[in-house]
Amino acid sequence: MTAPNATVLIAEDDPVFRRVLGVAISKHGLKIESVGDGRAAYQRIQQGGIDFLVLDHQMPLCSGIELLEQLSARGEGECGIPPTILCTAKSLELDRSELIERFKLIEILHKPFSPKRLGDLILQNLP
């Protein structure tokens, strides 16, 4: 079920949580790249080769939703938004169903969540 050489980009500003997620996901045989803010995530996605995105909602410089808006506004020739899971500690402030539909999100996970569940969701939804 794992796509060979699949690359998951983790965009999370908390370095400890970013590392925990990276270790958990890498156990599934996936390549992990990580950044600490939405602007760095956008720049990395522009380079290509990202198969899946794990995105924190609240980050400095560019929030997760702002990043999704930027990706969805790219031109027709661009690859668009990779399959994405949005992670948030502010679940009550978000319109879950509207965001899932608008950005074709795989899921919105509410912190704290199981890193194993995250890995399973990624494997089930790799292109």
C-alpha cells in the first residue's frame, strides 16, 4: 500500500511535535521532510516532489489555512494541493466540513491525536 519513495512534508511550528510526527510517519517507510512555518512549506511544495502534506493550522508567517489558500490559487498548470491532513488545537474555531470540502482535505485531526492514526491515514490516502 505504501507508494515507493513517497515524500511527506510536515509543516509544524512546534519542534518537538514535528519530530514525534516525523519519527512515527517514517516507521511506515515514508520519506519525511519538515519545516517550521507555512511560508517554508509553500516554498518547498513549489519545488515539487511532495506526495502528502501534514499541516498545522496555527503557524508563524503563514497559517495552515493561508497556505492552503495560496496553493489553491496557483495557476492551472501547477500540481495543486497534495493530499493533506490539517492538524489543529483550535477545533471549535474551524468549520470542519467547509474546510474539508473547500480544500479536499483527507482529515482534520484535533490535537492531541495518535501519531499511529496519522500514519495509517497517510498510507490509506497516498496517491
